[in-house]
Amino acid sequence: MTVHHLNQLLLVCSLVLLVAVAAVRISSRSGLPSLLVYLGIGIAMGQDGVGDIHFDSAALTQVIGYAALVVILAEGGLGTKWKEIKPALPAASTLALAGVAVSVGVTATAAHYLVGLEWRQALIIGAVVSSTDAAAVFSVLRKIPLPARVTGTLEAESGFNDAPVVILVLSFSTAGPFEHWYVLLGKIALELAIGAAIGIAVGWLGSWGLRHVALPASGLYPIAVMAIAVTAYAAGAMAHGSGFLAVYLASMVLGNAKLPHWPATRGFADGLGWIAQIGMFVLLGLLVTPHELGDDIWPAIIIGLALTMVARPMSVVLCLTPFRVPWQEQTLMSWAGLRGAVPIILATIPMVQGVDASRRIFNIVFVLVVVYTLVQGPTLPWLARKLRLGGDPEAAADLGIESAPLERLRGHLLSVEIPEGSKMHGVEVNELRLPAGAAVTLVVREGTSFVPLPTTVLRHGDELLVVATNPVRDAAERRLRAVGHGGKLAGWLGTDGTGKAR
């Protein structure tokens, strides 16, 4: 490749990114998941579009898709709050394992008897579409104020269920007879256990190191966090475990570890997540050949109906009823099983393995994902309102706290932003009752900085600088969050730093 060709390639890539970023505004206004916009860009650039780019490498798409999925899972894990996901963990794990088995069985049966696919092809499609997509779930659910249990269950399920589905698709796509179900079950359990152990270990070691070692520049912290997350995936995969589960769990540990310069890290990860989504969806749009989709539209709609109206609700009811989840929440979670780029990426596995009719499998999955994402995504907020599952508008907003270590002074500098809705509004500085060794040193109000008095009353929009010694840093943050949720009487009335009664 010459320098001239490289310049052209960079120009095309930058223009695609600019168009895709502008398209985010369209998708946010219309309520459509952004994947449809990016897929449309890829199709427009492809051989049936204005770009006339001929791209048919399923192997390259699979590699790039896996890499993008690692980044997306890392970004999702970093944004997952442990306090929300912890109560939902048993239900989410059951839905990600037993629910996938139910969904595969029902969907494969429909594909075999209603569409006429051979059993191997039917099982591959059933496994491929049984995985909810992390990118679609994260992007849609975080815009809807849902109860914490619903959000936690769906986010954890989307982070967990990629691992068993990948194992199933690889097993069904391998030439030769199928493995016995108990062998397959044992393999899935072993890979999940290895991935979980490595992910938690890497996340804990990484967070410990970042909290105790001051890097020379704040911009290195986001890079270090993402490097640790990718390390978890690589270590999990090389140990013959689930790399996807490892990266998600490691990122979740990092995201709940109160790391230095956290807002900058979240912004960096969010940006990388968007780039990964855009690149992955555009590439998948390039791989599809639109004029070949005509014969597979109705089979995709039929299989999608079986998946959406039978398989998904059945798996939700069977898996969540033992946990006494209300029927309203079960209904919403049945409809919120969003499919996205992950099923399309997984549909490239049989193409790479040379499975018969693998191109048809890819086309059916592509049409199914596009059609049912177009139906389910925009209707989720409406369904949540009808089921009266909107979030509590009266809940106090959480404080934005950024921490920077002061290594030589053996302390931390906490930057605290008081948002609208915080109950810290109207509280005097001395009423914060910070632990000995922590103090509010500066207040920034409407662009003006001043050193507060003990009687200074805090207001919405204020930014505080709090200096805390290392031993009391965590206690100071807990106290600030408790006041933000419970006001000046927090602690006395039993409110802790999570905003919940003790």
C-alpha cells in the first residue's frame, strides 16, 4: 500500500466515523438502536450500494467482531454497578444458562419443522440468536429509567450469555457427530468457571495496582484500565476458558473499585465502545449481500416470531418464576431480549467452518436481527410505561466524585459535583460530618472559587474539593454519598452510602 492509498483510506474511515457519529443523534431522537444506522451505512458502502465495495471475508469479520465485542463488554462491565447487579445475579445467571438452553431448543425446533432446515442448521440458528446483545442492551436500557432489578438482570444476562452461546455455536458448527449433551454441559461449565476465576483475579489485581501506584499522567489511567480488561480476555481464552466472561467480570471489578480519575476513564471507555460498535456494524453491513436476502425474509420472520413470542417468554418464565419476579417485570424482560451484532458475528462461525448452507444461515440471522430490533427497540419505553415500570423520579441523584491520589502527601483529592436532586443541597459544610483527616478545602460556585466556612451552605451545581488522608479516603466518600442520598441526617436515620436503609 502506497502513502497515497493510505491517505485515501484514512479519509474514507474518518468520513465514515463522522457520518456515524452524526447518525447517533438520529438514532437517539427516533429511539432506534444505533446498530441499524451503522448497518445501513455498511450496506450503502457495499457491493449493492453507492460505494460498490466488494467484501466477503467472513474470517476477517469474525476476528474484528471478536475484538470489538471485547471492547463493548469491557465498556459495559465498567458501567455496571455492583449494588444494582448483586441482587439480580442468581436470576441473571439462571437466565443466561438455563434460559439459553430453552431458547435454543424451542427456536431450533421451529426452524426445523416450520422452515424445513436440517437439524444441524436449525441448532446453529437456535444457538446464534439465543444470545442477547450487550451493545444493544446497554445502549437502550440506560436511556430508560427502569427498576434496578430489571436493569441489573438484563445487563448481567447480556454480559454472561455470550460465553455459553459461543461454545454451543462452535460445537454445532464442527464437522462430525454432536457431543453428548452431558459432555457439552461439562465443557460449558468448565470454561465458564475458568473465565470467571481469571476475570475476577485480573480485575482485583489490576484495581489494587491502580489504587496504590500513582501514574505520571492522568491520561494513562484509562489506557491502563482498558489494557487490564483486554488482558483478562486474553488470559481467559489462552487458559481454555471463556474470555468473554473474563473481560466482563474483570471490567465490572474495575468499575466498582473507586479508581483514580474515574470520570476520564469512563469517558475514554465509552468512546472506545462507540468506535467498536461503529466499526463492527459497518463491517457486518459490508459483508451482507442485500440482493441475496429476498428468499430468506419469510424464514427469518417465522424463526424470529418463534424466538420472540415463544422461546424468549418461555425461558424468562421458567427461569425467573422461582425467584418470585413479578409478572410485569417478566413481561418486560421477555420483550427486552434484544439481538444485535453478536448474533450476526456468531453467524460467521459456520461460514468459516464450512458448514453446508452457512450463507443462508447468515442471511436469515441478519434479517431476523434487523427486523426484530426495529420492532423491539423503539417499543421498549412504551411497554415500560404501560407496565408501570418507570424509575422513581423522586430518587436522589448520586454525586459525581472523582479521585486523584496525592502520593507524596499520602492522601487523596476528591472532586465532588452536587447534581440536581441531590439532598446535599442546603446542607452546611460542618453538617457533612466528615471523618477526622478529611476536609472541604474549596468550593466552586457559578465559576467563582472560595474557601468555605463551617457554616457555608452547599447548593446544587457546586463543585467541592475535599482532601482526605489515605486511611479515611473511603470513609469520606461513603459519608459524602450518604449525605447526597439522605441529607444532613444521613447515618442517624440509617441511610448508608448507597442510598438504601441499613
